Amino acid sequence: MRVQSSATTAPRIAVATDRDRPGLGTLQAALGVIAFSLTFPATAWGLEGFGPWSLVAVRSVLAAVIAGGCLLALRVPLPARRHWPGLAVVGAGVVLGFPLLTTLALQTSTTAHAAVVVGLLPLTTALCSALRVGTRPSRTFWTASLAGAAAVLAFTVQQSGGALSTADLYLFAALLVCAAGYTEGGRLARVMPGWHVIGWALVLCLPLTVPMAALALAQEPVRLTAHSVTGLLWVAAGSQFVGLVVWYRGMAAIGIPKASQLQLAQPLLTLVWSVLLLGEHLPVAAPLTAAAVLVCIAVTQRARG
């Protein structure tokens, strides 16, 4: 494969076309949110047959195989050298950090609780965006975001009996690394197709994920069931690749701050899946908190960034 810059005329035209159609960008970002909303239930299923390290490593390897196959089949050129540091941030945050930390959290936390905590992701992403790419959302935007964050924090403290649990610490750390990965991925998606961003990030992580998978599978017991296999396949293909492809395209089209606020709907969607797929019993505070942050979506989407 010949090495050349992926920021060619054709990709630039494609990205520019998406940015000229904000409705399409919103739809793509929304599809990404739907895919992500199934991640925690699918992870819970995967943990029925895999250890946490095995599940994270194998899902990353499988997603990299899918992405690498697509890149190879379409003869996508290597990214320009200046983009590799950004891709490394995407890999560290989205491919490795967030999946591992949330999987460790789900060993002791319900998916419903984790879903509401991750409702803070839009705010952390907006903060990272402001620091990294210089976006300056309006005061209304920040007020609505902080209101949603306050609701999530109140829920977390109330559910944890006034103190943060180990699972909560894992989840808050996951928010930080994922926000960094989303921000860098959204920035790169402005100069290359979104699926190239996550595709190359997954491939870049293979030297770490392949030995990690081999070691974890040798140490952790594996029990293949319909649930564990389905969960693994979804987090690998749906969450780790397809979901991120449409998500990054959506961010490139409508901007990182506004796209990130669509994720305020993710906790409510995950609560629905946790009941339908896992049979979890929801505390009254969970849907109330999710509904409260949903109100912020309308405000932030109307606010000028």
C-alpha cells in the first residue's frame, strides 16, 4: 500500500458536503447515540462469558479486523504523518480507555446506574472541545449542560449513599478519556472521513490489543453462550466501529458541542434496554434523572454554538 496523505480532494469534498447538510449530520450523530446506548447492556451480556480484560481486548481486535479489512479492500491510503498523534489519542480514549474502564465498572455496577453517570459525557466532551479546538458555545449552552451535569451528579451521590463507589470512579475516569477521544476524533473527521478516523485508530492499537487478548484469554475463563457471543459481537462491530463511524461523521457535520449534547438521550435509551434486555429493576431516580437531562437537549440544540 502506497503511503500518501488521506486528506485528498475527494474526502475533502465528501466532508464538506456533509457539513452543508446539518440535518444529515444530526441523523448520523443520533444513530451513533443509539448504537452507543446498547453498549452497556451488550457488555453485561459479554461479561456472562468473558472476563473484563478478555472482553475489551477481543472486542478491539475484532473491530480492528473489520476496520482493517474495509481500509484494505477500499485501498485507503495511510493518513498523513501529522494525523497519527491525534489518532493515538482516539485509540487511547475510545478504543482502549473507555471500554476498559466502563467494563470494570459494570462488574459491580448496574447498567442503569452506569448509563446515568455517563450522561456527563456531553459536558466533558464540550469542555475538551473548548480547550482543544477553541469552540466557544453560548452561555445558554453551558447553562443547560451544567444543569444536566448537576442532575447526574445528584443521582450518583444519592444512589451511592453519599459517597462515590469504586465503580463510580471508573466511570468518571472513563468520561475524561472518552471525551478526549471524541474531541480529537471530531477534529480529525473534518479533514478525513469519519470511518477512516476510527478505522486507523483501531488498527493503530493492534500491537497492544493482540498480545493483551492472548494474555487475558489465557488467564480468564471463557464460557461461550448466546448472550456472551452476541454481546461481544455487538460491542465489537456495532459500538466500536459502525457506531463510531456515524458518530464522527455527525460531529464533523454539526460540530462537536452540539453533537455531544445528543448523547444526553443515551442514558434514557440505555435504561430502556436495561429493562428489556437485562430485566433490571430501575430506581425511581433513574428515569427521572434521565428525563431531566433530556430537557437539556432541546435547549442546547437551539442554543447557538
